[in-house]
Amino acid sequence: GTRRVLVTGCSSGIGLAVAVRLAKDETKRFKVATMRDLDKRGPLEKAAGDLLNKTLVIKKLDACCEESIKECINSIPNRQVDVLANIIKGEYCIVVVNNAGIGMIGPLECQSITSMKELFEVNFFGLVRLVKEVLPDMKQRQSGHIVVMSSVMGIQGLLFNDIYSASKFAVEGFCESVAVQAMKFNIKTTLVEPGPVMTEFERKVYEDAENIDLSETDEETARIFRDIYLPYSRKVFTTLGQTPEDVAEASSDNQTQKVITAKEPPLRHQTNRLYMPMTALKHADPTGRLPLEAFYKMVFKHDAVFNATLGILRMMNRRKGNK
Ligand code: NAD
């Protein structure tokens, strides 16, 4: 069957990698990679090479603008009813990968409500706008798949990521709710939950962190952020981080492309198995004490605990990888 995949936020990172990966898919299904700013299409065009305008089309889509989303979806031929007529129910499928997102770290007191709202505009309302636009079509066709870049921080909050994590929890709550209705119309929903991924996202977040005005908070909080959290977080990225290609890569087991093409895709898919024990803590203890204490110890007790945890996780990973 025809399968059109629309991906948002493709000028860099995971979105770019997913778009290129899908464009290389041997079934040559039609892919639409979108980005807010077409002036930033260079890296994607380069990575797509001669697939450009064959299996990959680049279009403009700003997740913060309803008009822009409407225009983009309207420009796709399959919105038109005549195409629909030729399609056997269930065989036709449009997949929407909501990937556009921004990060934010730092003490709450140092962040403006305006910047928090901007983050929600992209990470949460960007998703809501897109789903609002495509869901009616999908329902009518009784076919479709909504794939959403969430995060492990959509399952488990982390200090100094209060607003980012809240936005991903919002994404998770929204998708869980929509998924039940969607199922009635044969529409699939998947939350992709990566751990740390080495992209522009990470670079931007740390760059912003350098410029945070820590005088807005007390000295102890500033110290914890600067001297404990930042080094800890950088270490997490370098030791546990995946590449965007890892996340997009089909050959490594069950990654985003597999999720996208799966017949029975899961509601949740964590891309980094190193994180599974951490997110499992949440389900293991309804009082919430277990994950709270584990994260507290990992950040505040001593490095030894953190390093030991890393060691065990890496070993588990290697064992699983060898199987
Ligand atoms: P990235 O910064 O490389 O990519 C995000 C993309 O979203 C950028 O291309 C950016 O231009 C785009 N974008 C921002 N605002 C937009 C808007 N209004 N309309 C359209 N596009 C917009 O970072 P990434 O790591 O590839 O992030 C992709 C997704 O993965 C995000 O949703 C992020 O929250 C999620 N994620 C990232 C990590 C990580 O550690 N990098 C971890 C878990 C989840």
C-alpha cells in the first residue's frame, strides 16, 4: 500500500536522520520532510542526495502556526478525495512523525514564564495542532499512524528539566488519551522515548545554560546546577547518549523506522535500553519513593553510585547486544 510519512523538524538531529532513513527505504514510499525554516534545508538536501524529490520532498511547516500546518497538509495530494477512492480500506496509510521540539534546563527561578510558554508552544501545542489537522482525515480513511517524539523525560522527571519534562508529560497524557479514540478508527499511536541523543538540541541546551543568569537563584541552587548537575548531565550524554542515526536506524532492533512500518506498533517505544531499568522503577513502586530516591542518590550522593550504575547498565547492554 501507499504510505506517506510526514516528519516535522527535519532541518537537524533526529528529524533529519529519520527523514533520510525513510527516504532510503527500498519500498520507495513517498516521504515529506518538513521544517520551520526552509533556509536551513542544506544539511537535509545534502544527506538526501539523489533521493531528493524522488522519495523525499521537503516542505515548510511551522509547528507553532496552524495556517502553516494546514497549507502543508493541503499540498499533499492524498488529502484529495479522488486518491482516497482508489484505496482499499486499511491499506492506505499516512504516518505523521511529530518530532519538532526544543529543550530547556536550569533553575526555575532563572527562567521566564514567556520562554516556558514558548517551549510548550512547540513541544506540546505543536503536536496538538498537527494531530487536530490530520486526525479527521485519518478517521475518515480508518487508517493512519501518529508517531510522536517524546522522551524518557516524558516518563520520569529530572531535576532542572522541570519545564521540558512537563511538556513531554503533557505529550504523553495527550497521546494516551487520543490513542484510545484513535484505536476505534484503526489509527495507531506511538510515543518514541529516546534517552539522551547527541544533536543540536544538546548543544543548544548547554549553550543556553552558559548564559543563564544564576544570580536569580540562591547560591546553593546555583552551585548544584553549575557544579553537580551540568557535569553529571554532560557525562550522561557522552556515556549513554545515542546518535540521531541510532534512533532512526532500522537495522538496530526496533528503532523508529521499524516502529513506523510495523503492522502492530507499540504505544510506547524506548530507543535506549540502558534507560529501561530507570523508567521501570516508576512502575515498580506506586508510592514514587523508589525512583525519587534513586535519582536523588545518583545526582547528590557520590559519583561512585552513578559510575557503578553506569557500569552495570553498560554490561547489561553488552550482554543483550551479544544475544
Ligand atoms: P534538534 O534541535 O536537532 O531538532 C529539533 C528540530 O525541531 C530542529 O530542527 C528545530 O528547527 C525544529 N523546530 C523547533 N521549533 C519548530 C517549529 N515551531 N516548527 C517546526 N520545527 C521546529 O534536536 P533533536 O534532538 O533532534 O530533537 C528532536 C526531538 O527529539 C525533540 O522533540 C526532542 O524533544 C526529542 N528528544 C531529544 C533528545 C535529545 O537528547 N536530543 C532526547 C529525547 C527526546
